[in-house]
Amino acid sequence: MALIDIATWYKRQANPRRPFSYFFKSRGFQLAEQYLKEEVGLSDAEIMVREMPSRGHPTVAKVHPIIAVEFLRWLDYGIFYHQAMKQYGYE
């Protein structure tokens, strides 16, 4: 399964409410990560790959799609809401 780079989503936000690193301490992230490890049986590398920024290389945070959905909810609930409503045919 392809991992999704959520760092690029964060960079596109005009005025993020919280620092990017706070997501990895959030309850939503912890629950999703725990579920993927314990119930689905995925390894750490199948759940998330993070690379810290260095000169000429931006931050990379590639995550499992379910964690990407949780990140979108954490980042901007309005966007999450509209995407979910479109997915289920209500918009």
C-alpha cells in the first residue's frame, strides 16, 4: 500500500493552527497507529516513514492512508467534513 506524504498537505495550509509535530502527539494519531499495529499487524515502516528536514531537503512524513485521513481531520475539520460528505454523496 502506498504511503501518503502529509507534510506536503501541511505546507499547503495558509495559516495552520498548530505546529506539524503536534499531530504525532495527538490522540487521533495514537489511536490510529495503535490500531494498525495491534489489530492489522502492520510494522512501523508500513505505518509511517519520517525524514527530518536538512539543507535542501524538506520534511517528509509518509503515512498509511488511515493516518492521512486522521491528519486531515486534525489539520482542518472543515476540509475533512466536505471530503467525507462528497465521498458519501451528500454534496
